[in-house]
Amino acid sequence: MPQDEDWRSSFLKDDAEHSLVQFMRQGWHVVEPAERFLPNWHLFYIAEHLEAVTAGEITRLLINLPPRHTKSLETTIMWPCWEWLKRPDLRYLFVSYAATLSSEHSRKRRAVLESDWYRANWPRLVLAGDQNVKLEYENTAKGVMVSTSVGGSATGKGGNRIVIDDPIDPEDAYSDAKRVAANDYIERTLPSRLNVPRRDAIVMVMQRLHEDDPSGRILANKDSDWVHVCVPAECKERTTYTYPRSGEVKVREPGDVLWPERVNQHDLESLKSGDNMSLRDFEAQYNQSPSPPGGTMFKTEWWRYWVVLPRLDEVIQSWDLSFDDTPNADYVVGLVIGRAGAEKYLLDMVRARADFPATLRMFRLLSAKWPQAQVKLVEKKANGAALISTLRKEIPGIIPVTPTASKIVRAQAVTPTIEAGNVYLPALSLEPLVIAPEWQLFIDEHSRFPNGVNDDVVDADSQGLKRLNRPLLTATTETE
């Protein structure tokens, strides 16, 4: 019997050393003592990609996976401990959006490394007593694991692996400043921490939050050498997944739920209809689609189209201005919108990155083209105040608008008008429906809002529709 036990122990050890999933299965009790290990195809699929990183076949790996699907446990906790079995000299830098999350991951990695199971099977891999603190520890082979947060100090840290796990707090997803800070830190600071960039690896695992989140920035770069693993909770269309090492194939059909033993369809429907998560957040975080087909706040099917205009009761202009004309600046957008009873008709649009003189030219040209637009709404931000001061005595009807609510609240105020079918866009023909490219852009920006990179068209549109949804004002200024 003892010989049988020794054989079984040796077999399990060899199995764990050769397979990340088997290693995770055997060590599951250390990090999840109250939960039974539930194998699923996506664990093997992700594991093969991580094993390819270990083998040097992948050096940049992006994993998009929904919450509650073991993304952190497999990638940030178990994989590094497994890699140390093969290369105990590896040096890691772990990064998350908050120090508390980084600390929690660090604690769990330490629990694995110091567990009776790990020590019994790999007794030579021991943490050094003089280099063993909460967020940084070293083993006797000089391998190091260091944890920090986005924006935290990485000076003098780094090595062979940078593992980024949830670089943005979901609550900060719509903060431009937070996203820019995270993107800059990931794009500019962290790559310099690799010992040999062309050989060492960066792995990022996260749920999607916004079109311009760190994943979005990577995916927007078509020349990037990142390998992308994207596994949504719900399958929307037939999708084939090819395992990178074994060559096995997994086919998902529409309606397939990723891990029904752990998060079933009822759970997902509860999340969609609950009070704690909007539909757009669900689509981003669980289905890895921050811009789901058809839109969330503004559904594509809500728009109506016109070829022949009715007699209009009122025509206005609505402007959203920018600060400058740099490549990454916001757009200057001017819309011309007409009203016939309760129906609203988009008539014209100008959109460009423009400096102040160019903005003045755009405003003058659109005003000359549409003299019937007697009211010209200009949001009093960016170059708005300067434009109003410059053109007020030249062009009549310029009304400053001072926003008092967020972009999302202002957009929500006009969605019922669009949903009711009261807003019409210009069409070149109705059967079949053909629209000009600029109006397709108009639809696309609305469908991506508020997750999209740009929202200037939405700002101008919501400002104009709000004005047309109420009686004409005699005042020369207004607020939103």
C-alpha cells in the first residue's frame, strides 16, 4: 500500500508540473476551501495560453473574461506559483487598480507557496526569511514577486513578468481622467520594467468596462503583437476557439452560457434586470462588449428617416465645442435640427477637430447656410465663451448654455423622444435604406454612448433636442 501511495503521489506531482489546470485542481483547496473545483473548457483554453507564455511562444497576452469566472485565481495567483516550479528565478511585478486588491492577490499567492501541499511536493522552493513582506517576497533561488497598484511606484521593480489584473475600478470606468491615467501607466511606465522586452512577458487580464479602457487601447492598435483571448459569458454568434498548444477546437453556439455550473442563465438574467448593474455595464463586463450591437442607451432601431421634409415650425443650431485641434482632442460639432409638431428632423451636421479660428469659420458657414436657424445654442465651455464673445454682435441668436447635469443625465433626458420614434435622420433613400457616411457616424456614436471614445455628437444632439422638447424661450441664456 505505501508503494501505491508513493506512486499516486508521484503521478499527481508530475501531472501538476506538466498542466496548469491540474496544478490548479490539486491546489484549489488552498485558496477556495469552501468551494468545489468545477472544471470547464475555458480554464483549459486560458491555461494553454499561459503555458505558451511560459514556453516563450507568447510575450504579450490580453485576457478578457467576465467576473466570477476564475480569471484572477488562474492567471494572477495559480499561474505564477506554477511557473516557479519550472523557473524559480522568475521575477514578477503584479499590478491592479487598488492596493487592497493587489494585497489580496499577494496574500493568496503566499498561501499557495507556503501551503503544506506545495511544500510537500516541491520542498526546495522556499521563501527567503529576510525578503518576505506583505507585498514583496523572494525565494531562495532569487525569484521575486512584487505587488503594486496602477500609478504606484514601480521604480527599481519589474523583471521577467508583468501581470496586470483589473487595472481600472468598474466605478471609474466613465472617468476620462482615471482611464487616461491607467492607459498612460500601462503604455508608458510598465513596459520599461521588463528586463528584456522582446523576451519577457506582459499578461493583462480584465473584464471590459469601456471602449477606451486598457484593453480597448491594445485592440485599437492593429499592428500590436498582443494575443487576445476573449470569452464572453453569453455567446451571441457561433464562435470557434482554437487552443494554441494542443490544437483542440471548441465551438460555441448562440445562447451558450460559458460556465453554467457556476453562473447559469438565471444568474445572468438576474444581473441584467437587477438594480446594481445597468444593461450597458452587463454587456461590457460579462459579454466583453462595451459597445454592444444595436446600442444600449440609444438603440439603433429607434431612429427614423426622412427623404422629403415636412413644413417645419422651428429650426435651431446646437454646438458642442472643443479646446484645441490636437490629434486626440474632442471634436467641434454643429447640428441643425428642425421641429414639426412633436417630430424632430436632423438637417445638417459639421464635425471636425478644429482650433479657434477654424471653429469660427465653421460657425459662420453653417449660419450662412441655414439662416432660418434663428436660435444657436452654444455650450459655454471649452471655446464656447470665446466664440460667443467674438460672434455675438456679428451673428444674431447665439444663446449660451450652461450644463448643470452630467453628460449621461442630459442624454437620458432625450432618449424617450428618440425611443418614441420622434427623431428623423436624413436618408438618401428609404427602400432600401441608404444613409450618408456622416449620419452612420452619428448613429454609431450614439450606440456606443457612454462607453465610446467620442461623445461630442451626442452632447450637441441632446442639447438641441432638449431645447426643441419645450416651448420657445424668450430669455437670452439657459441652463441644462
